[in-house]
Amino acid sequence: MSSKLKKAIIPVAGLGTRLLPISKAIPKEMVPVVDRPLIQHVVEEALEAGLDEIILVTRGGKSAVEDHFDGHYELEAELERKGKTALLEKLRAMAPPELKITSVRQDKALGLGHAIHCAAYLVQPDEPFAVILPDVLVKPAQGKTQADLKTMVEVFEQQQAAQIMVEEVPLERVNQYGIVDCQGVELKAGESASIVSMVEKPAPEEAPSRLSVIGRYILPGEIMPVLAQTQPGAGNEIQLTDAIAEIIAQGKPVEAFRMQGRTFDCGYIQGWLQANQQLGKEAGLL
Ligand code: G1P
């Protein structure tokens, strides 16, 4: 895994049932968090980490997610004519020239592993890539500026080992996440340790740890053919976790990176409201 990390796959084909009725006619990735849609926060996180080739895995009814990153000539001309330069610059900064957005379709809802595999033909066989799940916002700790994804990319570049971002959750919540087994290593925030196995949504009594996968991954291109062979697992879905467990079993180095910042799960109403309240306050808007 030596080629440069440039690509981030962002799956956006989900139905967003946990955000209903907000997400009935608008994609859940377009709900606003403070002053911009959720997807914009996530793409900014990717850009900050040097990932400027974004691959959206999408489906019909979600074109607003792609449209959001298009230029809007009429609007820009109008803002220019009215001399609203600050707003114009803010708008243009949302899709800087280095940002390249491609989208691929997921034609069946077969799970996260299937969604990632839909982008397989856009990734070279030995090219590492990131996966970013857009429901969860990962923000630096208050008073800090560097995002965890950027740090994790730096760790990846030093270690040349796949990285999976994790945080500790209470035992009663391990059945909502992918859980990693680092053989009991005490992982401090900002550190990485080898993963020996991974399990998707284990029962608390079967969980190998309380370190949960939060939706930021750096993976080797070699995982794509493994995903193609991965059978449905937890929830009868093709799980990314199972394919990662398989590459670990094949001897590929995979590490857990313990995040330092904060997560906001915007995939359900209460978490989304909390994100707006907290981040709105920090932006001086509330
Ligand atoms: C997915 C992953 C899971 C991960 C979680 C993070 O699950 O399969 O391993 O912990 O995202 O949000 P989902 O939330 O889609 O069920």
C-alpha cells in the first residue's frame, strides 16, 4: 500500500429512516448542521485531510447531494452584481477547484460492504482509499483545530497499515457498531494498535472490546475483490467489517486509530439537534 491516498468513498444511498419525516423528500445528507448541509461538513473534513477525489455512492432521488457541489452561475452572477462578495466567496469555497466529485450508483440496498464495492472499478487494485460514513460528524475537541481524519491519514502514511478510527462506547451499545479486537491493548487517544479481528454488532457478552468503529476508514485497494466475495452477515447485509476481518486473516496490517476529538451522530433526530445546538453555540450563532 504505497500509492498516494487521494480518494474518499462516501456512501449516500441510505434511506435515512432514522431522520424521518425530515428525510422524506430531501436526502438525509442535505439536512443542515449550523450553516451548511451535513455532506458539506464531511467533504470539508476529507479535503482537510488531503482527500480531494470524492466518490459518492448514491441512488435515484438523491441528486441534491451532487447538485450541492455544482457551480450556480445564476446565483453567483447575481451576488457579484449586488457586490455581496463575502457570501460569494463563502459559496465558492464550498467547492474549491481541487475538489473532484464522481458518483456511482448502488442499485440494491445490500449493505455498506456492497455500497463500497460499487466504487471498486474507480480504485486501482493496489490503491489505498478512505471511507467516510456521513451520518457521523467528527469534530476536533473544543479548542483544538486539527481533525482526526487528517491525523489518521498522517499515521497511515507513516505506518503503511490500514487505519480504522475507533472510540470507546458503553458495553450496552456495542451491538450498534463494528467492534475491534486489539488483544486488550490500552489504546490512548491519538494512538494506533494492530487489530487482530473485528466483529459487526456483537452481543455485549461476545464483544472483544468496547472500541467501536465510528465510520472513518483507510483501506487497501486489495479489499475490493474480498468485498465481492463477502457473504451477507449481521442484519443479513454485506458488511464492510466482515471484509476487513478477512483481510486481517489474510495477513494485511490493519490498525485501530483512537480518535481525539468528538463525534456527533446526525443520523437520528436527537443527535442531529445536539450537533446543531453545540456547534451553533461554538460558531457564536446561538
Ligand atoms: C456502520 C458499520 C459499523 C460502524 C457504524 C458507524 O453501521 O457497519 O461497523 O460501527 O456504521 O456508524 P450502521 O450504522 O450503518 O448500521
